[in-house]
Amino acid sequence: MTTPAAIADRLASLRHQGSIAAAEATARGGRLVATEHGATGGADHVALSLLVSAQDLVLDAKVATAARGELLAAYDAMAELCIGRPLAALAAITPRA
């Protein structure tokens, strides 16, 4: 279980906020994979952009969201969990995980 202190620490140093543009992905030697989840305009809406290698490994991940608090921390951690994994394995990673 995540503690309030761990959530506060994550919120104080978010690492994966923002987005990756297609041109940036190409310049970094990969391709962009982008997806959105949740109700548009809702606090649970998240846009996930991934930099993916030719071998289908996630090299970088960014999230854009209006979420705050625990959900924002969960989205940031979720993006971190994506990095280094095969693209096909990402469906198992959720904010709850």
C-alpha cells in the first residue's frame, strides 16, 4: 500500500508530466505511440505518449492530465512503470498497479 508520504514525495518530484511529439520521437530514434483514456475534460482523463524503439521497447513515457493528488501521482508512477517494457506488456499496467 502506498503511504501518504510516498504520494507527497511523488507529487513533489513528478518525472513524467507532459507529452512527446512525433518529431521529438523521430529525433530520438524511435516512434510515437499515443493514447488517451478517461472522460475528456474529467479529472481521470490522461493522455499517454510513449517513445518506442524499433524493437517495441518503451524508451520514455509522458502523461498529460488534469488529475491532482493521488491520481496524478499514480499516473506519473504508471508512466515510469512503462519504461523499459515491451509495448505489448503495457496493458497490464494500470494506475491501481
